[in-house]
Amino acid sequence: MKKSSIYIIIIFIYLMNSSFSISKDVYTSLKIIDGDTIILNSEKIRFYGIDTPEKKQKCKDKSGLSYPCGLVATNELKKIIISGELFCKKRTTDRYRRSISTCYVNGVDVSSLMVKNGWALAYRKYSKDYIDEENKAKEKKRGMWAGKFIAPWKWRKLKR
């Protein structure tokens, strides 16, 4: 085997282990679990640096009326993902064996969009990323920030 062929194989193996890019036309399967978790081609992926309301979580709008903010966050993620080509870069694996990844649609960070639009919070316990986006969403009263909500990590703790 030629030396150049070996390098190509090594590069290919590295790329397959470190990231993946899937056009929406070649998904063998894509399932959106909630606002920060997907299953892409049988791999469960949790978005790095953010936390979104759980599917059953409720929030209050600016009028004080309850609404299913977890479902709204999930639907917002669906809108983002169907808008283009999805690329995920794995960072690590969590205790639940999920891939913790930064994902992009058309080159734009999905987690950043979710936080900017007010449907995710910067998950400061694990990352300092997305704090600026969260502050701007809060200031502009976008998404959940338009009303009242319990941070997802606190909501989960209350439900246990």
C-alpha cells in the first residue's frame, strides 16, 4: 500500500471518530428528543453548554398564563435543524453514555441559537459558553425570558 493511501485512511478514521456531518437528505434516522437532545443515526447527542426545559415542563408567559415551554423549546430546535445541513463535533461522553457535542446547522452553532432565542439557558455548571447570548435574550425578553420559568436543572430536582 502506498504511503499516501495510508495517510488518507488515517485521516478518514480520525474524522469518523471526532465529528460527523450529515446532510438532511442522508439521515438514516433523526429524532429530536427535547430542546437539547437528539438521536442521530442511533447516536444519542446532548448539546454542549446548554440546558432547555424538559418536555413536560411548564412556564408562564408575560400575562401569567401557563404554557408548555418544554414542547416549545423542542419545536424551536426542530425548526433550526430542518433549516439546513447538520454537523456535530463530539467533545466528550457523559455518564449516561450520550455524546456531548457542539452541533451546527449551515455553520451556525445550534446551542447559541437556542440560547439567543430564549429557549435554552447557558449551563454554567459545565460551561461558560453562551452566557453573553443568555444575557442578551434576557435583556430583550426573548422566549422564556418574556415570562417566568424555573431553570431546567432546578425543575428536574423538584420532580425527583
